Amino acid sequence: MGIKDSETNEEETAILEKFKQNVKFKDNRYYVSWPEKEVHDKLPTNAALALGRLNSNFKRLSNDPKLLNDCGKIVEDQVKRGTVEVAPDIPEGDIVHYLSSHAVVTPQKTTTKGEFC
């Protein structure tokens, strides 16, 4: 009985090595790629769902022009900082998947009354 390092198999070693190779430090930030299985199911584009949610959010936020404007500023800031990107009209690459987002409104808060996530 005692404390000892856990044994690592070849697969774990390969995954760790791939991770180390993909860590980059640029503009005072670290960038890493998502771990990806070598063999995986095809991911659906999710375009129709994401577009539907965007339209639904826009319709809901249109009832409150100030909140719509605030959410627009949040998205513009996220694009400027590189947190999100504008989807091209024609998808690029083999794997294309869209993530839907929505506004979270908390009017009782005194500081941030809305967020876009």
C-alpha cells in the first residue's frame, strides 16, 4: 500500500502529447484545440435550429428596443474580442456546426440586466 503514479497507457500518452503540441500562446492568451476523437459520428450542421432560435430571440427582444440594443452591443463586443465569429454565407470546411444562443434577462439586477449566451 502506498502512493504511486498511475500507469498511463499508449492512448493516454498520445492524447497528452497531441494536447501539448496544440497549446499556443498568442497576444497574451492561451489557445488550445478541442480534444477530438479520431473516429466520431458526423455532427449535424444545426443551421435550421440555430437560425430559428435567432429569429425567435430577435422577435422577443424587439418588444424592448433598449434590451435589443444592449444585446446587440454585447454580440458586437464578442465579435471584436474574437469570442464568437460571424458565420459565412457559404459554410467552409468539412465540419460545420452552429450553436444557438439566447438572451438571459434579469431585470431585478442593478448592474447587468441582460446577457447574450
